[in-house]
Amino acid sequence: MSEKKVELMVPLKNYKSLNAVLSNADAVYFGVESLNMRMYSDNFSIQDLNSIVRICHDNNIKAYLTTNVIIYENEFDLLHVMMDKAVEAEIDAVILHDIGAIELAKEKGLRFHISTQASISNSHSARFYESLGAERLILARELSLAQIKEIKSKLTTSQIEAFVHGAQCTSISGRCYFSAEICGSQNYSANRGKCVQPCRRTWRVYDDQNNEFLYDGVFFINAKDLCMIEHVPKLIEAKIDAFKIEGRMRDSIYIEEVSSCYREAMDAHYNNTFTEEKVNEWLNRLKRVYNRGFSTGFYFELPKGSEIERYREGNVSNLRKKEIGKVLSYFPEKKAAKILLTSGRLKLNDEVYILGTRTDTHLHQKITSIQIKRKKNLTETPFASKDKKISVGILVDKPVKKNDKIFKLKRRHP
């Protein structure tokens, strides 16, 4: 009997993100309009549900809808509508933790997964949600690998899902009132998907006699990102059913790169080709996109001070996305595009991203041909600038649209 493979679950921000992960993801999760934990993300509309699920199922990808906030009395009419649309779209499961939402999902006949917001930290809680009919439990992020194994061993039917990569919250599995308290309003509640992330700021700590404590204006509660790429074999051997990547606020470049690395790592384990050399390559690629530095969270020990990024705010990657031009036209019969280069130069084998601004385009490829006017087979273009724009013909791997923007990852200046 073949080994059941772990599901790789990838976040979606928009259709560009979906197009970016079609070859990497086993499942995707996303929100629609409201009632989810990433209300500052693009999110989809309720009317998008049928389209998203159809695209996913056509590509053998499962689609999960997040409705994982606390639900108030006046929101149940909307929740009814969302769940009815989810049933119509044949969504694979909804992610939630509010008991009323669980009851409604069961009434609608929807499979449901229990969000990490429930802070499931022991087998008794896990079996309670299992008894309610939960298909999957997304465990609290504060558990060690040993604790996860123990909980898994005491379940009969429910699957286990765990985070493997992405932002970590200083609070207990995101159940935090810091944002709402700082802003003086529940409109900025982390528990409603509207956190303003005060933990990512610099803070000074004083006592009642105005003595400043040792924190001295550093980012002392700015948790590094979780990164478990080098420990994928251990996580698979722990019989975790699904690996979850955090990142519904991230762009499609991030989501493609991270999902690609974990897809390769998981496949390498199953193919017995997982090596330290490959791990180093994956880590280098993960460092190219948005990150706050990496840690292993709670998996092996309680986080120490080194798990906090104290001195740098936000993204510590030394690369940044730089716009270099835009698409003027696309020629489907030639699989070619005419682009307007507005910054720098293009060379053969340059890695570029073509991303839609008002379209769903996400294309990541290397430049394989360069043509300027009637000059073909060029190896590079002249240097372009705002005052000296250059029209260039290139071959493209997928259709692109007029005004899609072209980017390269450039090393940022210190």
C-alpha cells in the first residue's frame, strides 16, 4: 500500500496568486469579502466562489474557504449566504472555529476544519472537535512536534494540519487584543482579521518612576517568520496530514516561490532525494522573497530571544521587486509580446515577472529571445530609462495582457 502523501496548503490573496501556484499546491485557502482573519488582504467576492473552485478542481487542487473569525449575532445572515454559495460552488471545506459557525456548517452539509484560532493544544480538545465532525484540526502554533505527535496518536478520524512557513504571532495563535486596545476600537481587532500589527513596531518600556528598561526602542516583540523547510522529513514522519503556508497578505511572487520550495522539498523526501545541498538552495530562494528572518517556532523548544528580529523592521530580504517596463501587446500565434522597457536593460536568461495590475496575469520566466525592431537574436538590450524607453519583442511562456507590468528582483541598496 502506497504511503499517503501530506497535503501542501497554500494561501491565496487574489487570482494572480491562484495562477502562481497551480503547479505547486495540493490545496488553497482564501477569504471572501468578510468574516475572515485577513480583512486587509485583497480577498475575493462571494460571486468568485464558483470560478475559484472550478479552476482549483480542474487542476486537482482542493479549495478551502476561511470563515474563521468570531461571528456576532448580526452576521449570521451573511454567514448563511456565504455557506450557501460554498455549497453551490462545491467547496471542499470551510475553515472556522466559532461554535455557531460549526453548527451552521453541519446544517449545510459542509465539511469543516477547525481554525488555529481555537488554540487546540491537547488531545481532549482535539477529540471534542473530532466528536463534532471536524474533518481536520489546525493545531495551536505553540505546540512542539512531540505534542503534535501525541495528539495525532489519540485521534480516530480527524486529520491534523500544522503551519510550516510564514509570519508568526506574538500572541497565542493570533488570539490578541493588542491591536484593538492600541487603536481603542474593535474595528482594529486581530480577532476580526483587522490587526494593525503593533507588535512589529519599536517600543520603549518605562516604569512608574520613568526609568527606561533594557528594551531601548528595539522591536522586542517582532517575531521572526517560521521556516521548517529543512525539517520537512521530520514533519512528514510525524504523520501530520497537511502543511500550511501562511501568507494571504503576500504577493504572488512570494506565494509562488515559497510554495515551489516546499513542493520540491516534499517531493524530494518521497523520492529519497532530500539532501543538505538542496536544503541550502531552498533556504537561499526563500530568503529572496519577503521574510523577517527565520526560526523553527515552538517545534523543538520554547522560542528564545534569538527568535525575535530586534533591529530590522519588516522585510529583511536583500532583494526588492523593481518595475522595468510594461506589456504593449501580445501575439498569441507567435507566443510573443511587445514590451516597453523603461528601466535598465534586459539580457538573455534574465529572470522576470510579468504581473497584472488590473488583470490576473502572473508569469515568472527567463528571457529566451530579444528582438528590437527587425534585429533578432540579440543577447541584450541597450540601457533604458524614463527618458529613453525601448520597444522590445520577447517570447512569453503564457498569455499576457496590455499594461501588465514587468519586474525583476534587484538587490536593494544598504
